[in-house]
Amino acid sequence: MIPPLSNRQHTTSRASAGAAASRRGLLRAALAGGAAVAVAVGLLAPRRLPAAPRRGADGEGFAFALIGDLPYTLADDAKFPNLIAEINAAELAFVVHDGDFKNDPRGTGATRSQSCTDELFGEVRELFDQFDHPLVYVPGDNEWTDCWLPPSDADPIERLAMLRHLFFATDQSLGRRTIPLARQSDDAGSPHAAYRENARWSHGGVTFATLNVTGSNNNKDRTPEMDAEWADRTAADLAWLRATFAAAAADGSLGLMVIWQANPWDPRIPEGSTAFMELLATLEAETIAFRRPVVLVHGDTHYFRVDKPLGPARGRVVENFTRVETFGTPNVHWVHVTVDPADPALFTFRERIVAANVDPR
């Protein structure tokens, strides 16, 4: 990921060997061991729909948690158990982590998570399994596409293979309690069968899907080899995105949520980049045709927001589309999402500030 926005609180010193040991100790210790502002998603006026929408499995709503860009630093490691404890205490269907469980390899702050090692990946996998609820994880750029940077000097493709081995090896989510996931790799004859990280599930009449779309310009325009990787992965992502909308329409889903890591509206994306162009065009066209609430959840720029950035360049927002960006380091908090099948707005988003993680001013 591109380093956090200039208005984010962060330090600039590299981690020392002592900080590395301290962070390992904090993670292992964790392993051993507000006022809510609500924003509802609008729904278009009723028109002809592809299938009659259905209520939740028992007519009831449900809730889930969104987190991402955590943990990065020694301070995050000390706070992350508070986040887990608060989420575990909540009545939730599942938790989604939208990527970046470690710092950029260039590293800022007191951290050892510049590393892209198997050891770190294994520690984070164990940390994720401390969540009582099912946890669905989406890979971020810091875990693989940026691992070529020093001091990691690792092969991004090999690191993605290791992520798939550790985090996406089965048809179940992570967490102490799991849920089944459909994966793009389920179709062994598909040209996109390698993309196990692209997953889909349904709950309470709502369809959810993850895509491997990363920050740092989605791994495009760095080397010819990485441009080829970007092209193959984008083809897989587009196929999965279209298939997800088709499945949601066929099921009569009340709404749809897509989760990926990158902020495709990041103003620091190089001018003229086409890294996200076709993904956003497809997302817009499919959302307009679907005509029910669609949400894109991402992290990457560490700035909690709920808004409607799809469409304004052409003079009008796409009314049934909402973007949610999750909190990220240094803000170790979470987003509480409520789904109410009886409410035409369907989704409501509330910030959850973990009191124990608020630093003194």
C-alpha cells in the first residue's frame, strides 16, 4: 500500500531489532490469551426486478463486523486483543477483514511487520483464529504485491501462493466458528481456478463476495511480469464479479456486498492509470442493472467513511451504490453493520470506537 495519508497519525522511524522481538512477544501474548453515527444505504424506487426479493432465512435481520489495515505496529499489537474481545462479545454473524494485516515493507513506526515471512503469516493466521465468529479475510498489497520492496526483497507471486496455502486452503472461513464459502477455484476447469481467495457466501438473503484487488495501483505499471499478473487477476476478478451479480439476481437477494482491499478512488493513484478502470465500469453497470442496494467495502487509505463516489464524474451518483472504507492503523476500531430485511435501506453502518484503544489527547 502507498503509505498512509499525510493527515493520518504515524511515525517515520524504522523498526529496530528490539522492536521486532517486542512485536513478536505482543502477538504471541495475544494468541495466548461511542456514540454511534448510523448511515443507511438508500434503495431505488421499485421497478421491474430480475427476481422477487426474499426476506432473511427466518425473517430476521443480522449484524456483522468490518475491520482492516490492522495490525501494523507495536501499538496496534497491544490494542488488537481489545478489538478482538469487543467483537467476540457482540452478537454477530461473521467478521470481514479487508486486507493489510501488516505494515508496508518500507515500514513506519515501531514495528517488525515490514517482513513478509512465513513466520509472520503464521502468527497472523493464529491471531485471526482468536475470533469466535467466522472471519473472512481478503488479501492486501502489504502481504504480497509490495513484498518485493526492501527489506523484504521477496517474490510477490510466491508470497501470494503462501497466503493461499495458509488462509484459503479449505472451503471454510477462518475463526473458531466457521462458515462455508464458495471459491472461484471450485470450478477446476475454469481458467481462473487458481484464485482461491475470491470467495462468495450468502446470509439472511444477502450475497457477499471477496475479490483480490489491491492497493499500490493493483500491482500494475511496475514490471512486465507484474503487468501480466495484473491482467490475469483482473480477468478473474471481472469474471467473479459478474458471476456474483448473476447469482444474487437469480437468488432474489435483497442486496449485495463486495469486499476488496484497494481504494480505487485514492487520489494518489498515478494519473492515467487503468488499474481499476474496467472493474469500476463493470461494478457500476452491474449495480445499475441490479437495482437493489450494493456496497463496496475496502480499506487501503485508513480513513473511515461512508459515501457514494460511483458516478459523479458523469454528473449523477449511482443511488443504490454505497462505498464503505474501514478504520485502519493507528485507529484500532471497527464498523458494525446491521442488515434489516424489513427496511428498504437494508444496510446500516455504525462506527464502533473501542474505548480501551483511544489514546490520551
